[in-house]
Amino acid sequence: MIGLAACFALLGAASNAVGTACQRKAAATVPSGGGLRLMMTLARHPVWLAGIAGVVCSAMFQALALVNGPMALVQPLFIMELPFALFIAGLLMRKKLPAAGWWAVGGMVGGLALVLVAAAPSGSHDQAPMVRWLPALALCLGAMVTAVALARATRSSLFKAAVLAAAAATGNALTAAMLKSASATLETEGFVAFLTTWQTYGFAVLGVSSLLLLENALQAGSLAASQPALTIGDATVSLLLGVLLFGEHIRTGVWLVPELLGTGLILWGVLRLTRVVPHAQETLAGDEPAVRTSD
């Protein structure tokens, strides 16, 4: 089951990367603007439709991964979305990944493998009692509100990008926890029960909110400021929620040394990628210049 969960998680990361890259590619080829007219134009674009399909498939793969394995395993594997997205966007936009970028990807993969092998996440319950949900919701939502307040109070674009990304990461982790619970309800009790459980609506609302926070983080400052907080924050909060909510187990003690070393490699790889890959910011923030119509 662990291997199946890992496969589904990697498929989810790859699918979301395809979705992100395709949507950015499509947005770069249509007239600038917004609103319903832009959406109707994009809806006729095959590449954009492929991007939407990628996002939908990613959600399905993530749900399957969370049903079959612990959050502490599944969510960290979504770190691979960053190199997947940059690689796919490079193909679509005809921009090669430089040698330094490949070294960064290698560092991320090696660090992730080291963390997961050392931590060896295991054991997971599909549901958690409300007595565990309440403090988890209070802490996570409280942290998100605090981060937004700090972002509004600061004039530093780097700090704003970092705290908004941390808020998005916390929201992503909490969304995954709700998705795990709702997916388990769908599998064991059926569609009607799925529609009547609060987690179903919780992950839908929080998922959209986290996406908006991420978009604001990417627009507030450089990718080098937001991506590390997003990458490490999502994995860390997911690990904590997995342990506290669903009774998952990870190894500690002497195993903390390779876990910290792996985390350092991941962080180095993320920072390196955001600095050496020219199209990184455009790929994730959607800053590709749109084709403008002639007057």
C-alpha cells in the first residue's frame, strides 16, 4: 500500500505540473484581459483544456494516494511538482533546463529520498475524532490568519512573499488532511455520506483559499522568497497533521540527523532552481506576457 500511495502521489505531482505548465502556455497565447471573455477564449484552447484535465487528474491521484498511505509520505512527494513543472514548461516554451538546474533537481530528489527513508512514515487511520480536529483547525487557521496580517503590515516584498507562501503551505496541508478524511468516507460509506461530511466542503473552500494565497505570494515577491516556505512548510505541516490527526508514525532519535540533512538538500535544490532557471517565476506565477490584439 505504501508503494501504491507513493506512485499515486508522484502521478499527482506530475499531473499538476502538466496542468500548471499548460495553463500558463495557453494564457501566453491569448489577448490580455480578464473576466468571462478571457475564460471563454481559453476554454476553446486545447492546451488550456489539457491543463484543466491535469489539475483534475492531480486531485484524483492525490485522493487515491492519501487513502492508500500516510500523509507524512504523500505530501512531501508533491515537492516534485516544482521540477516537473519547470521541465514541462521548458519543453512547451522551448527553454532548456541548464546544467545547474539538473544539479538542483538531483539535490531535491536525493534530499527527499533521504528524508523519507530516514523517517519511514507508517501507520495511518482514515479518520480522526473531532477532539483532534478542533485544535488542528484552530492552530492551522490561526497561523494562516496571522501570516496574512503580517503580510498586510509589512513593506518588505520578500517577507510578504514568504509569509503568504507559509500560509498557503499550511492551507495546502490542512486541505490534504480534509481530503484524506473525505476520500475515506467516499470509499467506505458511499457518495451520499461523502456529500454530508463537513470535510468535503472544508477541503473545497480551503483549497481555493490556499490557491489565492499562493497567487498573492508569487505576485508579492521573488520565487526565491516564496518557494522555500511553500515547499518546506507544506511537508512539515503535513507531517505534523499526519502524526497528530491520523496517528502516523515517523522515526526520530538518531534518524533526525539524516532527516535534517535531507531537508537541507531539498531547500538548497529549491533555492538553486529558482535562481538558475530563467522561466521559473513565469511558470509558477503566470507572468508570461500575453499576446495583445492590435488596435
